[in-house]
Amino acid sequence: MAKIVGGVTTSHIPAIGNAIAKELFEDPYWKPFFDGYPAVREWLDQVKPDVAIVVYNDHGLNFFLDKMPTFSVGAAFEYTNKDEGWGLQPLPPYEGDPELSWHLIESLVADEFDICSCQEMAVDHGFTVPMSLLWPDRSKMTVKTIPVAVNTVQHPLPSPARCFKLGQAIGRAVESYGKDKKVVVLGTGGLSHQLDGERAGFINKEFDLMCLEKIVDEPEALARYSIHDLVRLAGAQGAELILWLIMRGALGEKVSKVHSNYHIPISNTGAGLLVLESA
């Protein structure tokens, strides 16, 4: 039977992709951020997942404001990456797992979630930056991928409680899959940041550290926030915390914390990193 072995939270801002391309790993600005990731890669080498479910938000590459589904799941054989205008070089396609994708989609719909199923899907930095951080050597990467795109751009956004429940439904779907697969769930984005308006550059370190603590053993406390609460406390783009809650919901009630890191600022963002192992 399939099993979720754990989850990872990580920022996905495009500046990280440019820093990777320029190999700024020892740069004083970037070093405290990049130093958090070797421990994550060591854990991934130990658990050896077969599939990564990547929960992220699209930034206009695959969806735009005229058509913005709330929840979308990729069901393709591969996922292409294209020029987004951030100076990021397009990367080779990522391999999908369409059989598990369709099982996931069918299970979620049966669980009363309305899913946009995507048999073709372009993935942007929200997907590729986490994958590049966790599996930097593409020649050795054997993990297959399933993108789960969530609307964090066009209001109304799905509530934290709804997203936590979606994560729980993803957990049930994986557990009901009949083939032996080890699955890791990535919750990307965040933490606090605001890119525009009067509060541009806003970071709430106290709130970020609270989230890194509560999401381990008390995720329901975070799920009780409203979207307006998250925007007020974490900035307009800090609402991406809902992507972390999907990851956490998928892992089940009991988890153990393997590793965490927090660094500010990275491109006007509170960059949180967390590895949780399923009980």
C-alpha cells in the first residue's frame, strides 16, 4: 500500500532560483538560507520517496485571473517549465505519475472536493524552486511528481480550514492506493511577506515562528484563522500558509519534527523550512 513518509515546507520565491543558478551558496546574504537544506536532502536520501506531491500556487504561467480554479491536480506524464519573465532559465520537464494522479483526483472528488484535473500542465517557480532546492542534481533524481495548484491569487481564496481538510483527504487518497509507493508532500510558499501596496516588505517574525511551532502538533489552531487574518498578520502573500496546511493535513494526526530553519529577509520574505516525519 502507498504511504506518506513525511512532508517538507519551503519558500519558493523566484530569487532563490536565480541564486541557485549563480551558485550563491556561500554569499553572506544567502548562506544562512541555503545552509538549512543539506539536512533536508539527507532525510530524503534516507526515506527515498517515490513520488513528491507538490502543493504550490501558480503565478500566471498555467492559470491567469480570467480562469483561476481553486484546486487543480496534475495528471500528466510530465510537467513543463517555461520562461516566466523573472530571469529564471527554463528547466527540463519533471516526470509525472498519472496513475497515482488519477487515483488522487477520483478520491478527492468522491470526498466532495471539486478538482480541476490537468492532463497538460506548465509549472512555474512555485514548483520548480522547491524541487531544485531538495533535488539539486537532476541526473540523480528518481522521484516522480504530482503538482497540486491552489489559488492564492484571486479572491475569494479557500479558507485555511478548507485547505487543512483537503490535505486530510489527500492523505486518505494516498493510503487507499493499492501499489507500494512512498510519498512525500511539499507545502511551498511563505512565510510572511507582502510584495506590493503600503505594506510592501512587511515581515512578521513572531507570527512566522509561531506557525513553525504550531503546525507540528497544533495545526488545527492555524486552520482556525481566516484568510483576512492571514493577510493582516502575514501580509497579502503570507496567505500562502494555506499550502503548508494542506501538507500538514496529509500527514495525519501525529508527526515528529526532523529539522527546521528560519531566516529573514530573503527577497522581502520570512523564509521558513520544516521537515516532518509521519508517525
